[in-house]
Amino acid sequence: MKKDLVEHINAAFSGIWIQTHQADEAEGEIRQAAKEQSWELAVWDIANGIRSGTGAKGVAAGDPLGGVKHLEGMAGQTCLLVVHNLHRFLGNAELVQVIQNALVNGKADRRFLVVLSPVVQIPPELEKLFVVLEHALPDHQQLMEMAQGLLGEELPGGDRLKRIAEAALGLTHFEAESAMALSITRHGEIRPEVIIAHKAQALKKGSLLALHRGTESFADLGGLGAVKDFCVKALKGSQVKPKGILLLGVPGTGKSALAKALGNEVGRPTLQMDMGALMGSLVGQSEANLRQALKVAEAMGKVILHVDEIEKALSGVGGQGDSGVSTRMFGTLLTWLSDHQSDVFLVATANDISKLPPELTRAERFDGIFMIDTPTDQEKASIWRICMAEFGLPDQDLPNADAWTGAEIRSCCRLSAMLGVTLAEAASNVVPVAVTNREAVERLRTWATGRCLSASVPGIYGMVPVITQPKRTRTVRPSVN
């Protein structure tokens, strides 16, 4: 940020709005730049008033108008006034006019107003007079240096320091330092799992994303060998940053379970984004929430971003029922899918392909679109074994489960353990979704044939050779009328 600030000051941008959640860190960088460039600097906030190198202290405390007017009395060749949280006071018409005059005249007088704020809320009168800069969160190198500073001589060996920094990505300097200090207090060392737990608490404050804390792994998930291998190779064995996958399938076949287990399998935290929770009551709020959620995910570095049942959130695309909110959110998501260069691996799941806009499934939105069908006989045997072990069931004859999904097999095992009956008796309480929703399941399978990758075996799902029918001929005998 310091380099950007110096360039904009030298280019005479009189109004600079810096979006930051680390106001103290940003102020420190500005002070360092002012010292290096010989700028006169003053800082105002509502509690302390003016603080400057000329000795002014406490002037205009509680008076934002007086604080901004202090810029007029500064006498240096290049003068900077840093104002904290100015967005709180911009409902005052007189203050807006004073700022407008100061920014217009500041270009010639070399007087600059720098605003530090966690949000960008600029009135229309001032929009064209401010340039917006972003104060980035600590990067990987800065976090490693922070950990080294806290540990002193007791540096961890191997790549543990890198894993500590990766765990802290997405936190502010204050949050990261606090999390590391908490780990040292508890364990005498910095542990990545403590930082991740602190990160989960930080995410709860925003309510846009949640950090999944489960311990699932691929060993707990029967079948799906092709999609498992694809994800592991993309996330562990490639130098190219992967984009993500879209999982289509019959309800209960393990789409969400795969997304949750993937993070633990490849050593990445799994973030869950509820598209419904992003909806806001104000115009533009839903789209802003989506952009903020994606921005938070990107700041956290190497993560799995799980969006469950994405078709539910995008079902209004092209319709009139929600005033175009779904369409605008869909556009934001499409742009991010195509353009993002981050290490976020998106795992989206869907049950009904008919509700998904066709633009979502074109090439380069996802690395692969997988169809997860009801498990094969071999996969079912693996699922029965895992679920029976989970509920402590003895070996016994298995019921006929031709059209069952993994969720229905687990339900049968749970009912058997709960009711104290055999699996065959518990099976009478399970009605498979392939029966209750037969038409939708068949539509999904028909659409996926030739269009999706198979989640169970390498290759295209349901590729059936087209049998060419012989041309029908008709013999005409003129003698027969």
C-alpha cells in the first residue's frame, strides 16, 4: 500500500480513500512514507482529535468538521491529513461541502485528505474526487516473519513455519498475532489448528462464510474413485492452480460428503458458503455480500469453497420474481469463476440440472463436471461395510438395495441400530429416492449421459454407442391396388 500511496500523492490525487480493517497498521505505513518523503502529516480521529508532528494534540476532538478544516492551516509543501472512519459523518451537508472544496483546491496546493475506513461509502458529490486504495491483509511472508518474531530462537523445523503462515492467511495483523500468542500460551508453540479455530471464530462475526470443522476423510466415503483421484491430483500434484468442480447427482449420493472430506484429505480448510444467507433486503446488498464472501475466501489462500445445492440460489436467473437479484448474483459468480487467480477450489453441488443456467457449465468455469449416480455393487459393498462399522452392527445378510443411494444405506444401518432389528427388517422403513422421484432421476441421468464425467470410473458418464438402425425400405407392387 505504501508504494501506491506515494505514487498517487506524487500524481496529485488530493482525495485518497483507503479501505482497511487494520487502521493502526495503515497509519503506521503512512507515517513511514511521510518520514521518507518529508511530508507534513496530521492524523484526526473523533476520540483524540488532531495529532501532528508540530505539537497539535486534542484539537477538534469530537468535531469532524474542525478536523477536516485543520488541513487548511498546515504549512508544509506537501501536507497529508489522515482521517479515521470518515464515513460515519458524511451525512452532514456542511462537512461534505468543506471536503469537496478542500479536494478541489488541494490539487494545486499539495494538500491531501487520506481516509482510513473499513467500508467504502462515498457520497455522490465526492465520488469523482476520491481514489480508492485497498490495504491488503498480511501476506505469506509477513505472517512467517510475525511467527518468527513471536517464537524467537525456538523456530519450528521443516515446513511447519509455512503451514503456520498458510493457516493465518485471511486474518488481520492483530488477529493473526493474537491467534499465535494464544497458541503459545496454551501449548508453548504455534500450532496451525489453533489458528484455524481462531479463524473460524472470526468468520462467525461476518456470517457470510462458515469454516467446516469435521474430521471426515475419503476413507469414510465409499466409492467415487474417479472424482477422488481427480481432486487429489489437481490439488496436490499440479503446478497449475485448479478452479473447481461441479457435482451433479441423485440426492443422497455423497456430493456434500465429498466436498467436506476433500479439505481434510488434501490439507486445506473447507469454507461453506450458504447462497441463501447472502440475500439482503436492500438493493444491491445481495451482490455485495457475494463479492465480499468471495473476497474473504481469496484472502484465506489455499481453501476449499463448498457451495451446496447451487441451483436453489440460481433458480431465479432470467425470471422476474426477485427483481433480477439472482441474475446479478449469477453474473458476479460467473465473472469470478472465469477471472479469479486465487488458490480457492470451488466445489459446487446440484441435484437438478434443469434449474442451472447453461452458462455455468461451459468450459473453463470448472475443471470438471461430474455425475454421481447411485452406487455400483462394488461401491455399495464398501458403503455397507463403512456404515455397519460406524453403528457397531454385526455381520449379517444384506437387504436388496439395487436402487439405493449411500444415504439410504446409512439410514438403514442407523434404523437397525436404533430399533434393534436386523438390516432386512430395517430396510422395510426405507423408500429409495429413485422410486419416490423416479422421473427427476431419469431426467438427470439422460441429461448427464455424454455431457458429464463419471464420478465412479474414469471417462464420460453413461457413454452408450449409438446403434444405427437400418434404413427402412418399402417394396411397391403396382399390381396391388
